[in-house]
Amino acid sequence: MPVRGAAPEQRPGRQRALGGEVNPAFLQALGAIAGEGLITSPGELRTYECDGLAAYRVVPGAVVLPSTADEVQAIVRLCAREHVAFVARGSGTGLSGGALPVEGGIVISLTRMNRILDLDIPNARVVVEPGVVNATVSQRVAPYGYFYAPDPSSQSVCTIGGNIAENSGGAHCLKYGFTTTHVLALDVVLPDGSLVQLGANTLDPLGYDLPGVFVGSEGTLGVATQVTLRIVKRPEVIQTLLAAFDSTHAAGAAVSDIIASGILPAAIEMMDRLAIQAAEAAVHAGYPECGGLLLVELDGPAAEVEALMAQVRERCLFQQASEVRVAQSEAERMVIWKGRKAAFAAMGRISPNYIVQDGVIPRTALPAVMDEIARMSERVGLRVANVFHAGDGNLHPLVLYDRRIQGQEQEAEELAGEILKLCVRVGGSITGEHGVGADKKMFMSEMFAEPDLQTMQLVRCAFDPDHLSNPGKVFPRTPLCAERPGPYVPHPLEISGEAQLF
Ligand SMILES: Cc1cc2nc3c(=O)[nH]c(=O)nc-3n(C[C@H](O)[C@H](O)[C@H](O)COP(=O)(O)OP(=O)(O)OC[C@H]3O[C@@H](n4cnc5c(N)ncnc54)[C@H](O)[C@@H]3O)c2cc1C
């Protein structure tokens, strides 16, 4: 039973896989499947020991890089036969330890499966392998006047497979919907090694929404080997407005106001003073100096965008914006976005270390929650920068700290956790787009009652009864699949308050 504040080596990611082992015979069988796509040298294995959340590290028993769905199937079948756990991996940009290896298990890296298999422009869909990088899809369909809408800030690196597992979002998901809205069908190798197709190429498939189940399942239901994606026609006009406010409180009020007035922008992003400073230092985007900056993008037919942009400007001025300006050229628009997309990485310019948090709140709670985060930050004495998808209420507080100062990392983690609990208290969620992974499973019980978690486990067990596919992630505990759902019986240590079940 892990305890809050446990030392790194006791943290949830370091869960040992139950069952088989990566022994020489197993490695030989893997090599027979993947040839030179098998990595076993200790130095190279370390490249895969973590994802974008480097606080958790586990060196895998082996890494295998298949080139085809047949190879994935053969690898997973071997794992099932030998009872070895596996973790699918895209580019490893995940921020919740989703692709963190499992001790005694292997990593299946999908980066070699990076072909676009079909462009079906008349039906507005493309078929891709999971290792295709997100931005590549838009680049390939751009000559036909289309784009792929979900646009994580990591889109120049992250893969469609990772996006699907995390149900990734991005600035433009406010209007166009998250990854799940754009997935029509999937080929998936299930944890027993069978290859199935979920969904269909039609827009109104019958039966259970199994693509909906798989999207967002964080690698716990099998390995996606092929994906049919919806693409979207490029709008006639895109315009981007910058509005400067004294505070995030005022900027938050403007966000609620714009949406309540019936306008659905393509994106509304917010940056606070610290985030602006960091982005300016890195990219020189020309942002105004202010306490809260909104970046509002509208797209659609020219006449509509012009009329709505006038209304957005009016709403911002009504909420006391000190400056409102619209990008006058495509180049200026690109620089504005470059600053926003570089903001996470730019934090290194103003702080030696930082924790990227990801939570969701109802949009209307933005002003109150921004104020409360500022109070919490002051109380603990650690700076918190905010740069986030304000239109969705998807916060990304960045807790800044210095690891060299004793105890500060622990304080930063506690503050990041308290912010998540605040999100739940106001009716939000513990993650918007980065997933639960290894990092947040201890917070699942803050949000879900035991019967809710058991229902999710029923789905997990239907796909993966032996818990071989990314075990130890998402769920606060791993029941045996033969366990019958029923009332949760707390451990005596929980009742006495000596330990807490995550
Ligand atoms: C600077 C930065 C900015 C970011 N901005 C955003 C953002 O705006 N929005 C957002 O949503 N995220 C963002 N992220 C997080 C991250 O980029 C996304 O979660 C992304 O989808 C991960 O893709 P990946 O290819 O790197 O996947 P990985 O990190 O390799 O894996 C993520 C999860 O997907 C599973 N997985 C990977 N491939 C498959 C497959 N083929 N089948 C089944 N499971 C699979 C893994 O097991 C793991 O659980 C950001 C990260 C960084 C570092």
C-alpha cells in the first residue's frame, strides 16, 4: 500500500509486473520476431526509462521496435504466452508516466510504424499507423484544404498512438473536440494477441462505442496498430486576437463572458504574468506585459469571423482589457502561437525545476480558482505560472521550484496535489488531457467512488484479464479480474489513519 509522500523508489510507477520474466529464451524469441528492432543493451534501454515525467524511472527488460502490425501481434502473443507485461510507447512525451516501463516487462515502441496508409479526401478521412507524428497528418492533407484538428502543443513530436491513448487535446479542441471526436476506427492487438477492428469507416457505426472505450484508455487495453482519423476542411478565414488584462481573474471573467454570449471560438488560451515572461524570454512573441493575457482565435467564413471578432473585442473591453489587438498577418499570428506553444518548455528560463499540473474546472469557476491558486502559491512560498486552455477550463498550473533546496520538491508536489483537489472540489477533474498514468492514480479516489472504479475495472478486465497491458497505471489498486464487484472493505490501517489507499 503506497503512502503519500513516499520516497521516489516507492512511488506508484515502480510497480513490479506479476508473472513471467525477460529471460534469455524470451529475448531470443523477441529477436526472432523483430530482428535488429530489439534493444537489450543497458545504455540504450535507459533511453526508454521514463516519458516526459522524468520523476519516475524504470529501466525496461527490453525494448522492441516492430515495423508491422503482424510483428506487434507476434510480440504481444509471446508476452501473453510467457506472462510478461508490456507497455506501448509513442514518442514518450506523455506527462503522467503513461509510457513508464514496468519492472520485469518490455516496452513496445511504435515509432517505426509511421506510414500514412491512405488519404481518402472525398470522405474526409485518413488511415495512419500509430507512430505517425500528429503534425504530419495536417501537413499531408494541407494541399487538399484539410487539417487534423486535435493539436497538442507537443504536436511536432507526439504520435497519433499516444494521442489516442491519452485522448489528447489542444488549443483548437474547444471548437473541434478532443481526439475521441476524430477517431472513426482502430485496429488493435488485444493483450491476448488477437487483432481486432474497433469501430467502422462509416459515421454512424452500430453497437457498442468501442473506439470510444479504447480512446483514453492509456495503453491498458492493448496496442493500436492502425487508426482511421477524421480530417476537417480548413476554414476560409482565421483571426487571432490578443487581449491584456490586469489579472487572471479579469481574463477568466472575459472567457466566461465570451462563451456565455453564444460565441464558440476555435481557441481561447490564457497566460499569466510568469508564463508571459518565460515565453517572451524564449520566443519574443511581442506579448504585452500584463497579469492575464487571452489569445482568442476565431475561424470560419470571412463575414462571420469579422462580425464575431467585433463582439469578442467588445466583451474583452467590457471586462476591462487594457489592450486588444488582432494579428495583422499570418506571420504575426504564427509568432503569437509560437509563444504559447513554447511556454511549457520556456519555464526553464525562469525556474530550475517545475511540475506541470493538468486539471479541469467549470469555465465559470475560472476567476475564483485563479485567485485561490494565487493564495495557495503565496501560502506555500512557491511561484505558480499558469498557461492553459481557458475555453475548456483545462488548467495547466506550473509549480516552480528548485530541487537543490532541501524539501522544496516535496512542497511543490504537495502544492500541485492540492491544486488538483481544488479542481475536484469545484466540480472539475484531475486531468484534462495528460492522463492519469502512474502519476495521478492516487487521486482517482478523490474523484470516483469505489463502484465507479469497479465499473471501469470491469472494462479493463474484459480486455486484459491478466493485466499485461501497461499494468499498474490509472487505477489506484489492481484487483484480480476474478474478484467479484462488491462493496469495498477498507484495510484496518486505512481505518486507523496510518496508511492511505491510492
Ligand atoms: C511540451 C509538451 C506539451 C504538451 N502539450 C500537450 C497538449 O497541449 N495537449 C495534450 O493532450 N498533451 C500534451 N502533452 C502531453 C503529450 O504530448 C501527449 O499526451 C501525447 O499524446 C503523448 O504522445 P506520445 O506519442 O509521446 O505518447 P507516449 O508518451 O509515448 O505514450 C503515452 C501513452 O500512450 C500509450 N500508447 C502509445 N502508443 C500507443 C499505441 N499505439 N497503442 C496503445 N497505447 C499507446 C502509452 O502506453 C502511454 O500510456 C504535452 C507534452 C509536452 C512534453
